[in-house]
Amino acid sequence: MALDALANVFVRLGTASRKGITRLGFAMRFLTAVVSHSGTALTRPRLVVREVYFGGVLSLVIVGISGLFIGMVLALQGYETLVRFGASESMGVLVALSLVRELGPVVTGLLFASRAGSAVTAEIGLMKTTEQLAAMEVMAVDPIARVVAPRFWAGVISMPLLAAIFSMLGIYGGFVVGVPLLGIDAGAFWGQMQAAVDWRHDVLNGVIKSVVFAVAVSLIAVFEGYDCTPTAEGVSAATTRTVVTSAIAILALDFVLTVFMFRGGV
Amino acid sequence: MTQRAIDLWVGIFVAIGLAALLFLALKVGNLLKFNEDAHGYVIEARFDNIGNLKPRAPVRSAGVVVGRVESIALDGKTFEAVARLRIDNRFQFTRDTIAAIYTSGLLGEQFVGLEAGGDTVMLKDGDTLRKTQSAMQLEKLVSQFLFSRAADGPSGPAGATPAPTPPSSSSSGVKP
């Protein structure tokens, strides 16, 4: 009987794995469906622009303020360490590299997933629950082309821009703390930063990261909404899953991308 | 909210985003000022010891950045470190240029310093610098100093303790 219990554990593990893989496969097929149905969204850009407004423009405040504060905290904490080695002039390098390479894309991705991704999931999930998606199909309107694709592309467009704004404001926040408050020379702050930050190796890789996160977060958001159980609880669970899965996906993808982009060398 | 207002806000958002990208590329990444990857020629310099020199470290001449260290490898036959230096096309150096590894500050990053000689022939792409000066190693310097102090023995200015074993090989270093 103990053997049966043990077998049950493995059966459950196997079932969970199979379901997870099946879901991943569904998500990938959904991605191809969204991309292949994007024609309507791209020939009617108003649909996308509307979603860029709700996802991107309305996230501007939270992203901007977060960037500013993270830059200022980075500068304060970095100063503590750097001043011991007499290298407080390199604070520009520290702030710029951490923001452009890591914090900009990652934190923006997390904020975007919780601010805009969850909203998209809830919206699409509620449309499914109230049978608006089914009604569209009855009217021969493709819900993937009309509802899903614009939201997906809006996320893919907005998030890299938000990440760039985040990094810029963070660097400005570091400048505000470093130069007037801690007394670092402004020339050294910018000069060392410009000497150390390579536009292709650092800036472009940061942008690539933010695009990858944008695709991941947008796909997770629309998929969870489209796939949710059409009940009030189902929508609530799908919204939670969007935030959790997005966060894990961003952090895991960040590790993988960092290994490939910044492995070895400086 | 009318479509026009939405378009306006989205336009502003996209403009700010693109401006931020431009800021990162130009002001932070310094795209325009020194784009050494696009043009430049490569010369090789062989060092006995490169210390802590890293790829992408600056190459300076008279303090001005003229290029970057592209890669560092070990020559398996001569056991020398081969540093490939990419120099901006605007700068030409004579064939008897001396390459040396210096440290900015006491513990700062290391860079390659080029000192041009008097030759009339200029370096071309793929040339090798013969005259090099290795990185200063703090450990060697300290041990040299200690050995020379020990060799001085009681006749030194401090004249305190005689050294246990003054090694014979302390030919260089501080002389009394």
C-alpha cells in the first residue's frame, strides 16, 4: 500500500508536468494565432493606439516615479561602497550600468505586468465570461484579431519605451543625488559613464531584454485572459496567474539573457 | 475621452520614449563621440605580463583615448600575452611605438599607453608592436623593496633588525 501511495505521488507529479507542458504548447499556438491574425490590428492602428494609451500612457507615472526613486537609492547605496575605495567618481558608471542592463528592463517588466498586464487579463476574461467574445464570433468578427492582437501589440510597443523612460529617469535621479547632494563632480559623473557604457553592448542589449520581456508579459496577459474559466473566480484566478507567471518569466528570462549577453568580459 | 485626445497622449508617450532611447544611446552610451567599432585598424602588442588588463580597456596616447583593447590571448609558443588593440583611423603611430600598461590611480583600471617613437614608417593594420613594457605588479614591487631593504642590512637608515636571509638576486630596486 505504501507503494501505491508512492506511485500516486509520481502520478500527480506526472499529471502536473503534462498539464504544464500542454499549457505552454497552447500558449505558443496562441502566440502564432495572435501574430497571424495581426493584420487587422496593424491595418487599423486606432485599436492599437487605444491600448497603448491604457497600457503605456497610464503606466507612465508609476514607471517614472519608480525609476527616479530607484536611481536615487542606487546612487546613495553605491556611494557608501565606492567612497571607501576612493572611487566615488565612478558612481555614474554604477548607476547607468545597473539601470540600463538590469533594473530598467526587469523592474519595468514587473511594474508593467502588475499595472497593465493584469488589467488586460481581467478585461479579456470578463469579455469571455459575459460572452462578448462569443457574440463577436456570431457577428463574424474574429475576437483574436479585434480584441487580443491589439492588446498584445500595444504591450510590445509600450514596454520597451517605458523601460527606456525608466532608465533615463533613474540616471537622472542618480545624477540629482550624486552631484548636488553628495558632491561628485558632474564632469566625472557623465565622463566616466560615457567611457564605460557601450551603446551596443549595454544599451542595445538592454533594449533587446525589454522587448523580450514585453513579448513574454503581453503574451501571458492575453493568454491568461483568453484561457480563463468563465466565472468570477476564474477571472480573479487568471489575473493573479498573470502577475505571478509574468514575474517568474521575467526573472528567469533575465537570467538566461544575461548569461548570453554579459557572460565573461566587462 | 475622444480619439483625438487618446492620439495626442499616445503621441506624447511615444515621443518621450524615443527621446529616452536617444538619451541612453547618445548621452549615456556615447554613440556619436567615439565609435571605435565601425572604423579603426588593429595592431598587436606582446606583453610578458598584462596584469589586470581587460578587453575593452582604453588605449591612450598622451592621456587621450585613441582606441580600445579588442581581445587578449596567450601565445602558446612564447608564453606571451597578445593584446589586440583597435586604434581609431584618425590616429597614426610610428612603427617603433612603445606600448606600456599603466594603472589609472593606485587601484584603478589598467589601460595601454602608447608612446610614439621617431620612425618615419607608420603602423598598418595587423602589425605587431615589439617594444612593450609589462604591467606593474604590486607584489613584485613590494618584494623587491623588501629584499633591497634586507640587503641593506644594518647599514640602512633605520638600522634596526638585520634581515634573516638576504637573497643574492636583489639586483634591482632601491639602492642605498
